[in-house]
Amino acid sequence: MACFAGLGAMFLFFILYANSFQGDLEKVAIHVDSIKVLDENKLNKRAHIDVIFNFVNPTPITLTVSTINYELFANGNKLGEGHLSTEDIPEAGRPILFAKDNATLPNTFDLVNSESIANEYSAIVNNQPVKYEIKGQATIQSFLTAVTKDFDVTLG
């Protein structure tokens, strides 16, 4: 019986210890440094857009990013959804957010021209001024716990 009580106490300690880092994970700030056209395929009416995320880690803990899911808007119109995932990579190989440092993570967004975003598509591929909004969630992990953080960033 004492063994089970000891195991229960260890389990409770582990849960409380792991959850004590969630407040730190919430302190990570998510920004977008830039959005630019990588290339355009005029035949297929597609362009690849480079979205550069910047994660600022003010905590004393080294963290990783496992997923970023986001919606990209230009001048108020939704361009589509983007996704970056490193979940299939062991934690040691994932992008690292060192303690009290920042890290940039690039993601290629596939922009498809359509009637509903024709004006925005033209402005983007012709390097005209565009106001971007990026809304989404990022999963940030420490060695013991993970938190999903919402973000809403404007650029331009």
C-alpha cells in the first residue's frame, strides 16, 4: 500500500511541477517580421509568399515550436490558411527558442489567385503596399509541457 501512495505522490508532484512552467510559456511573444513574394507562376495563377515569424522568448527556459496554424489576410480579405509543423521531428531537431532570445521561423504560403482576391493578388505580386493581418495559433513546448498560444499580428 505504501508503494502505491508513494507512486501517487510522485505522479502528483510531476503534474504540479510540469504545469508550473505554463505561465512562462504564455510569455512568449509572436510577431511577423516580413511577408514577401518568393516567386510567381503566371500560368497556374499562383505565387509563393515567404512569411517570416519571429518568436521572442523572455523566459529563462529553452523552448521549441511544434506547430503554427494561421490565416493570412490582405487589405481585410482572407487569402487562405497556412501551416507549419515540426511535430514529426524529434524535439532535439525542432526550432529552438533559447532562453531570453528570439528566433525566426520562415513559412512558405501558397497564394492562389481567384476572383475574390484578384486585387490583393495583383498588389502583392507587383510589390504594391498591402496591409496584412495574420491570425492563428502556435504550439510552444518546454521539456515537460506545451501551451497553444493565440496571435493576431498586423504588418504594413
